[in-house]
Amino acid sequence: MQAEPRILVDGPPAFSSIHHIAIPCRDLDEGIRFYRDVLGGEQKVQESAFALFELGGILIGISTEGTTRMAPE
């Protein structure tokens, strides 16, 4: 079996778009107010621990469950 040739890349990748991102959230109500009321995102979904917004053509999901955050220390 022959190895695939390596492609050398100079610098970070260039993205043409981003479909969605997921962000941990410490308080769902606070997160909803921020993404909807402050940033002007269109709220698409709200569940007990998850909300989804569209902002600038990107879907942004926030959740208080099943996520990790950096500890203060």
C-alpha cells in the first residue's frame, strides 16, 4: 500500500463559511437574553437546557447540560 502524499499548508486554514457552533452556557436565561436581546439573534429553538439562534447566517447553540467549562483555577 502506498502512502498518500503530504500536502504542506502555510498558515491557518481559510474558511469560506461556518454552519454552526455550540457554546457552553452557565445560565440559559442569561444566555438567551444575550444572544437574542443584545446581539439580535433570531431564536429558533428553546428547550429546558438548550437554545438555538441564527446570527449573521451562523447557527449558535447554547446549552447548560452536557458541556464543560474551564475552572477558575
